Amino acid sequence: MSAVISKRSTEAVLISEVGPRDGLQSVAATMPTAHKRAWIDALVAAGLREIEVASFVPARLLPQMADAAEVVRHAVTHAGVCIMALVPNRHGAEAALRAGAHKLTLPVSASEAHSQANVRKTREQMVDEVRAVARLRDEIAPQVPLEVGLSTAFGCTLQGPVAEDDVIWLAEACVQAGAHEVGLSDTTGMANPAQVKRLFTRLQAAVGSHAGAAHLHNTRGLGLANCLAAYEAGVRTFDASLGGLGGCPYAPGASGNVVTEDLVFMFEAMGIDTGIDLPRLFAARQALREGLPGEPLYGMTPEAGLPKGWPSSALPFNKALA
Amino acid sequence: MSAVISKRSTEAVLISEVGPRDGLQSVAATMPTAHKRAWIDALVAAGLREIEVASFVPARLLPQMADAAEVVRHAVTHAGVCIMALVPNRHGAEAALRAGAHKLTLPVSASEAHSQANVRKTREQMVDEVRAVARLRDEIAPQVPLEVGLSTAFGCTLQGPVAEDDVIWLAEACVQAGAHEVGLSDTTGMANPAQVKRLFTRLQAAVGSHAGAAHLHNTRGLGLANCLAAYEAGVRTFDASLGGLGGCPYAPGASGNVVTEDLVFMFEAMGIDTGIDLPRLFAARQALREGLPGEPLYGMTPEAGLPKGWPSSALPFNKALA
């Protein structure tokens, strides 16, 4: 019995749903608060145990997130679910903590060009921001972990390649500044599996247990392959977005974020526990659709359906795990 | 120098383009012969070195393939390119060999239910067919290799799971019957990376150098992840279809075959040589489009474009390979 439990805990992954934040802030329409609540409820019902629900940025910049505090206050009523909020700075962090967020995530660009273009700050200045947020957190909510997501870690549309040494240096600096976890984001969809495996391996060597989530995009179709590579490198937390919401930057089908449904299907088919119920996850698309009528949703597994013989635990090649 | 060459030959992969056969026989429209020729020419110009150009089946069953012999006779005028033809039986093999095909491929279902439904033969009867084709080949074209593609090797929409022991038994039987290579096909898009890695590893253990290509589908979005898993298991030949042509069995975006463009991008980005020029490969889509107006083409890399900093050999993380 204990061998089985230990096997599961080693193999299990945490899917961190970012749609209500990353997805909703990328589309032009604003989802009404009641629909956000219903969507989050449906995600929880499907078994999601970590959800990034809002971004605490000025409403004049992102009107889609004007109800961030209200959304967090609703989301945290679900017991046993870690509710995350994105904060760009100390001011946003204070609002997120006062609303009751369980975990903060702060984006820091690995590319200097992207950092300047996005927040008009150097990377060093963003490390100072991490330090300021960490201090605030220590003062008013010391139990709340702070994650840094290193955006453009695998390449940048402005400057092209991003030196891996820069990524590692920045990860170490963020941990020293008080971040509990540092994840790597393929903001621009430029990552490949060899690079993903190499960079996460280096990240783990540099910051050990502070190495965080893989946030990978499907811009060039490599999203799941990159997630597989990250898994093989030891990553166990994966950001994904229901319906691939989060931008269709180029063309129909060219979604940005990895599609939660397909990612969960991949892991579950491999016998790796996600804790998520796929039919209920597919059902959660309806709540998203109702809140954003007309927005295209991606995801091939929901369209194709689950294979004959599913659930995978019934498939002969997974019986050995049972 | 020799180390570099040896490294390349170990790391290089062969992309076997199946669009002109697998793709064209899956769509309702028939591409005119002149357009088939132009498309094949464009594929060769992009660097493809193996192309499956036709299926030698009765024209009443597949009118799209009525010009199979003419297409093969044109394709083999390209020096240095292996021209493959699918043959369902001895009769088709004779026609393909007389047209000058360089290599034959014969599909054998790993699922008994699929075999009965598809060709009204048992798997054992199909092994006899392999033997008959191999004997014919020995008589009239002994230089021509015979490949068997084991369809439904990863699961079947009719019977559900397919026992891995059946796949291995059938692969061994086909090699004993005279097949030079036995590949595995995820006909139904049910494969997952763990299964792909496990089954190809078993295949290699069972038939050694007779282990052949991975023919993987993208039905549930796992196509590239499954190719990565096959690569990690030692597979070096991958079937793919330009524009993902080969069926949109469920919904827009839910292509069947792995998209050649995205697969080549993945390998090239990883520093694994395919011998294919990506801009020319994207250009070959135009020839396909002209021959099949209105048919949807898939592929995310052609839509997103190559990343800033491409070709990958210029990217810092690949400099070590140069």
C-alpha cells in the first residue's frame, strides 16, 4: 500500500489553471464577475487544486481585472484550493493579500528588452520589486508564498535569444530577494524540448527546491512536448489554461497557453495522477463559453472525446501501476 | 570532424512525408495529377528525402489514387529521394514495383477487430500477405525494401485497448515473413508518450534493426509529445503530413497526421538535423493549397512564423553542436 502511495506522490503533478487571470486578461471582452465565479466553481468541481484567478493591476490598464478583489474573495471560499493572484508590484501585492489570496505570483522578464518594453524597469529593478513584495508579505501575511515567473525565459520576440546564464542569475537573485519559487515561462512560444529540459535542470541545480512551475505556450504546436520535457526534467507543477484561453496571437488554432484539457489528458493517459476529472473538466468549458460568448476555445481532446477504454486505469498498460 | 559527422548521423532524423498518399486518400477531393507532381517537386525542393506518394489500391475504392503509377514514375525522377508506395496486397505490390517504387509499405492491423473491419482478414492472413509480397519482391525487385506499418498499435476505436504482446508478436511474425522494417502507427490518436516509449523500446528489443518508423497522430494534441517520446526511445524515422493533411476526423484543428512543419521545427529547434529547409517547407504548402483548393491546412509554426534568432544553429544553446 505505502509503495503505491509513494509512487503516486512522486509521479503526481499539479496543474495550475491560469485561465481566469492569464486567459481573461488577454481577450478584449470582459467576463462579468458572476460568470468568473461560476467558471472558477466549475474548475474546482473538476478537481483543480490551484487556480490563478486575478491580476491586481490598475483597472485603467486592465479593465478585465477590475473585480480582482471580489473574485479572490469568492474563490477562497473553496476549501483546499490554492488561490493565486498575479501582482506586478508592492501596491498590487497589498491589495491581493488584503483580499485573501493564498499565493502571489510576480512576473519578471528574463529579457532586458522585454522588461523595459513591458514595465519600463531593468531586471535589477524588478528584483528590487520582488524584495519589496517579499517584505510586505513578511509583515502582513507571512504564510503566503511568493512565486516569481521568469517570462521570456526561452527567447524574446524583441531581442531574440535570451542567455541561459541570465535566466539562472535572475532566478538566484529572485530567491535571494525572498521568492519561494521561481518558475520559467515561454511567453513567446519559442521553447523546444531540449532547451526546456536543459534549463529546468540548470534551474533545479541553482535554486534547488525553489525551482517552480513550467509555464509553456503552444504557439508553434510544441506545448505538450515541452511539458513532457519539463516533466522528464523533474518539474511537477504546470500552468495551463482551459480552452487554451490566453491569446490567439497569430491564427485560428495558434493558441498561446497550453490547453489544460489536453495536458491533463496526456498526464492521465501516461498514468500520472493530476487529481482532475476529465469529463468534468470538459464540462467547465461551458461556464467559460457562457461568460465569453463568441470567444474561440481550443483543445483537441474535448473535440475528439476520450478514447474507447478510458479511464486509463482500466487500460492494460496502466494496470501495473494499480 | 569525424566526431561532428558521427554526432550528426546519430542525432539526425528522417522525416517521411506521407501527405501525397495518406493525406490525399483521406480527403474527398481528388488532386489532379499535375498538382501532385508539383507538390512532390516542392517537397523535394524543401529537402524531404522520403516521400510516400501513392497507394496501389483499386481505383474504384480510392479514385484519388487512380494515377498512382504515373505519380510514382514522376517522383522517381528525383535523384536521391526514396519514393514509397502503399500496397495492400501482392497485386498492388506488383503494380508499384513495375512503376519503379523504391520502397513498399504494407499496413497490418494490430487490432483483430480493425483488421476484420478494414480488410476482412485476420491478422494471420495479413502476415501471409506480407510473405506473398516479400516473395514477389524477391523475384522481381530484390533491392526494394518492404516496410510493414502496424496500424492501431496503440489502441483501436473498435476494440479499445490493444495488447502490447499482440503488437510485438505481430511485428516478429512480419519480420519472419520477410518485412525489412516494422513501424508502429497510432491510427486512432490514442497513444500517450509513456506508451510510445515503452512499445518502441519493446519493438527494438524484439526485432532489433528491423524496428521502423513512428507514425503518430495529433488527434488529441499529443502528436509532437509522442514523437519526442519515440525519439527518446531511439526512433529515427517519423511519418508526417504537410499541413496535417490526412483527416480532420472530429473538429477544426483536430488534424489526424502529425504536421510535418511543426515536427521539423521541433527537431531543428532541438539541434537535431532533419535536412529540411523550413522556409521552403512552408512554401510547399502553396503547391498543396493550389491542388486542393478550400481544404483546411493545419500547422502552427507556419502561422506563427520562425522565431526571432532563427536558424537555430545561430542560437546560443545550439552553438555547442557546431
